[in-house]
Amino acid sequence: MFLMAVLQSFRSKYSVSGEKIEKILLIQFGGIGDMVLITPAIRALINSYPHSTISVLGSSEYNCRFLKEYNNISEINGFNIFSFDMRQVLKPHVLQSLIDVVRHLRKTRYDLLISFRYLPLIDWLFFEWLLIFLCKTKYRIGLNPPFLHERSIFDQWLLNTDLTGKHYTDFYCDLLTHSGIHISSRQTEFPVSTTDMRVAGQFLSSLPADAFLVSVHVGGVRLNLENEVWDIENYISIVEGLIKINAYIVILGSSDDREKTRLIAQAAENRCIDLTAKTSIEEMAAVVKKSHLFIGNDSGPFHVAVAVGTPTIGIFTRNVDEPEYYLYKNDNVFIFRESFTLRPSVEEVLKKAENFFLKRRIGDEARMLP
């Protein structure tokens, strides 16, 4: 009943194009990779409204922190909506956390709110729409459930089913163009500061200057939780194969990956740098940017690697196929996945890595010609 009352309170507007937009709120309750995927939309908003200030609301401040490198991003806030369900809504601490975030957001009278994520669980959807409704923003853009075609809490929307056959980045850009906001480029990016690049250089300073550097990431929060991480023995074999072609290895991961990364470090012996749990996300991005190749699971660092422009081999092993995460239109991105013809195997991954190595060597030799 509440949701229907909310829906009847709004009518669809044609476009925000030409409207005076000074304060913008972006909502994306996803991980670091999901935040990377909205960067083309952020860039488009800054280009369209260069004098605006943009606030970001994510599932945690940590996941969104790198976005502060954009000058227009004025504020980052965290709100773990995934801890909410209807059974807990009347618990004092749960209700208080919702009240606190709404109270904070209501201090700013936003001209435009954009929600980039469709939350499939009705509990999460309810709390997100309640939060959006209470913000009283002038214009709202977002995603509608597949069962709502004619009405929405948003002024402009796309159905979540419109995502079929698209990469998330394209879908988010389509959402903005549908609302009259121009998109100049759909390339993701991860802004890396000069300080982080300097720190990355210090991490890698012991390696030869001409080393073929491969960053390897073996973890992933969701994959670890669902026990769908690619077998560590496969990564060990890949690292051993890379060393045979004279590569050096940079091992990336969180403290949860430490046992696996220790095994890789042992296999790589003196041809690796183990940065497990030693970098921030921003420093990790800088290390990957300095690398010649990234190999890793379906996780945030994979999307970071694509965003910083490093040739990337992604290994997708989840039982639930999510093409919206890997349908990149980028020649430097190569995907292996369980439900595809090119299933991940040590031999195939090594073959692709060697191709990247040869391309790099040919490029170096071409640059040396008089």
C-alpha cells in the first residue's frame, strides 16, 4: 500500500535537459567494481553540469572513496542497505540508521537524484524507495522493477529488463541519455593520484626496469562467500608458466586471501612481489596501472584493471552467468567463463597471456627502431 501511494504521487517528465541542476545525489549500493562502472555516467554529469556538486551514497564509504578524485564529488556516504529486511525494521538500531541517513540527506535540497542499482529483494527495494521518497528531490532518475511499466517513484526510468544483452556501463549510460543527458564516452576510468602512483613505484622498485609485469588477483568477496573462486592450483600453474616466459608477478589480495597468495608467492620464488593486504584500493589501482597485464577473478580489481587501461584477462567461474559484468567492448579485455566456449583452463589462459607478452615485446622493438 505504501509503495502504491508513492507511485501515484509522481508523473513522468520528459527530460531534465535544460533544467538548472546544481546539487546531485547518486545512489549505487554495490561493490568497488560497481562503482567503477558508473564512472562514465559521473563524467557525463560533470560535463553537463560543470558547476554542480555531487554526493554519492553507497553501501560503504570504502567502496566509493576513490570517486573523491573527481573535483565535483563533494561528499561520500555509506549506508549498508543489505543489512535491512522487514523483520528488523522496528529494531531501534536499524530504524535509527535509516533515520540518520535520511536526516543527513534532507539537509541538502538535491535538484537531481539518480539511482543506478535495481535491488531484486523486495525488502531492499522497499527501503531504497522509502529513502528516495523521503529525500524530496526535485528530479529523480532510476530503474524500475519489471512488473512496473507505467508508474514509478522516478520521473524518468528504464526497466531493469532493459539490461538484457548489455554491459552495466552501457545500461547506466542509456539511463542518462533516456533522461536527456549527453554521454560523450562510455569508457570506464579509475582516477589515480600522483601520490598513489609514487607509492606504487616504491612497491615495484626492486624489479628490473624492463620487466614484463603481471598483476594476479586470486580472491573476490562474493566468490569467497559463495565458494566459487577458481582453484588456486590453476593460478599456481599459470604463475609458473608466466615465469618461464620471463615475467615478474605482483600478487594482489585482501587479508582473506593470504593463505592462497602465500602458495603463489612460494611458486614464484624470487620473481614476485607479494602485496597481499598491503595496499589501499587506490594504491592497488596504481600498481595495476604500472603492470603490463592483469589476470584475476570476477571481482572489483578486474574492473579496476580495465578502467586503468591495463590489458586484462578475466576469469568468471560463478554458476550464475552475469554477462552484464563482462560484455566489455574493449580489445584489451579477454574473458574466460564457465558457461562459454572459452572455458577457463591453465593452457588457454597462458596462451592468451603469452599473446599479450608478444604484443608488448613487438611494440618495444618497434619503438627502438631508428
